[in-house]
Amino acid sequence: EAAAEKKRWTLNDFDIGRPLGRGKFGHVYIAKEKRSNHIVALKVLFKSQLKQSQVEHQLRREVEIQSHLRHPNILRLYGYFYDQKRVYLILEYAARGELYKELQRCKHFSERRAATYVASLARALIYCHGKHVIHRDIKPENLLIGAQGELKIADFGWSVHTFNRRQTMCGTLDYLPPEMVESTEHDASVDIWSLGILCYEFLYGVPPFEAKEHTDTYRRIVKVDLKFPSKPVVSSAAKDLISQMLVKESSKRMPLHKLLEHPWVVQNAEPSG
Ligand SMILES: Cn1ncc2ncnc(NCCc3cnc(NC(=O)Nc4cccc(C(F)(F)F)c4)s3)c21
């Protein structure tokens, strides 16, 4: 394993297979590492596009963050390499593909399936937050399904390390302006809100604040204009959990470990196995 990290990979180390998906910055292909016959996903990114969008630092941060994360519900990033024009990400292959396609196919998930996914996401986020990493981009497009149907959080392109400035400002806070001291706008509770949105979308098939115009969606979010349709029928326990996560005051959102003890999760989620 450690040896694998040191190795300089090149495209010649892989047999490239069918495309798995196409993203904004490039395509993903299934691939087989020739020496080990190990199946991986290879994301190909064009340097020109990365430069144009000025996201190189984000990619570096993703690779750095991902190299320390090991969790069954987090898609592994094994390594990367580059050539003249492209950067390649060597990723764990999720055999059952993209969750959003599954949600489109089923319209909405059963309460058991939704609770199972929400519980595994909560465990993955507890693990990330324990390492001061917040994902910040939890949505169906970034969720994949492994060979045993298990959920995998992918694409840490927007994740950040939340270092506590107090520790890194060499002791004194006295000279920090208010906005620096209370720089909590991006604390881990952003992921709790997103998980609440996801839970709603798993059960109803649409996100709670969806609207035709962006301005209307924005207005509904800041107002937390949360409504539960009469169809499909959803248990009051599920609605109770969602209502405790979609709270405007970030410090008042249900903490992730409390989510795992919520009756709806306890009664509906499959044991993590
Ligand atoms: C579709 N599909 N089906 C099966 C399957 N199995 C594995 N993977 C798949 N798809 C790839 C999932 C990803 C995981 N990590 C990613 N990371 C990323 O795309 N990072 C990234 C890109 C461009 C720019 C930036 C930057 F610079 F802004 F940070 C960051 S994408 C699969």
C-alpha cells in the first residue's frame, strides 16, 4: 500500500475501458491497472480547463485531503498522475454507479433505503469532521453506489480543512477583527444541512426548496420554507428528523451523532454490517 503511494503512475500502467460518466472538467473511464488487474475509475482532467477556472489549488487540496481519508462510505482516491495536457485521478470504482440516476429511476426511495443511506452518510461525515474536513458539496451527483449497494461520498473537490484559527494564530486573538474570530460560516454544520436536504430528496424525489427561479429558491432557503407534500406518504418520524436538521441557526442543527440515535434511523436503517 505505502509502495503504491510512492509509485509514479503513467497511462501505460492502465487498460482504459468504457466511459463511466462525463463531468464539467473531463470524463471518467473504467480502467484496469495492468500489473495487479485491479479495476479502478480514472478521471481525466484537462490542465487547460483547470487553469482557466483557477481551481488547481482546489484539486491539490482534494488530493491532499483524500490521501488521509479511509472510510467504507468515502470513495478512495488512490493517487494521481499527469502528462503534458491532462491530470488523471486514480479512483476507487463504484460498481453500481451514480446514486442520482438510481433516484431518478425509482422516483423516490423507501424509508428503509433512505434511512440506510442517511445513516451511512452521517457515519462518513462524523469521520470527516473528526479529521477537521468538511465536504461542503453533499448532493446526489456526488454520491456513488458500491458493489454491495453501499453508498460512497465522492468528489472532495470543494472540501476544506477547518483548522481552528485560534490555534493557528500563534496564541493571541487580541488583534483579530470580529469576522476572523467568528469565522464559522463554513463549520461542519453545513454538511448537516446538506444531509437534511438529501434526506428530504431521497423520500420525496425533489429537494425541499426547489423553485423555478434561483431567486425563489434562495428566498425559500433563507426563510427555511419547509413544506411536506401529502404524496408520497412519509412517516412523521422522518419529517421530525428533517425538521431538526433544516434549522437556520447552524449551532441548533441536530448533531450527526444524535441523528444516528433518532428513532426513524434506528427503526429503518440497515445495520452498518
Ligand atoms: C460515474 N462513476 N461510475 C462509477 C464510478 N466509480 C468511481 N468514480 C466515478 N466517477 C468519478 C467520481 C469522482 C470522485 N472524485 C472526483 N473528484 C473530482 O472530480 N475532482 C475534481 C475534478 C475537477 C476539478 C476539481 C477541482 F480542481 F475543482 F478541485 C476537482 S470525481 C464513477
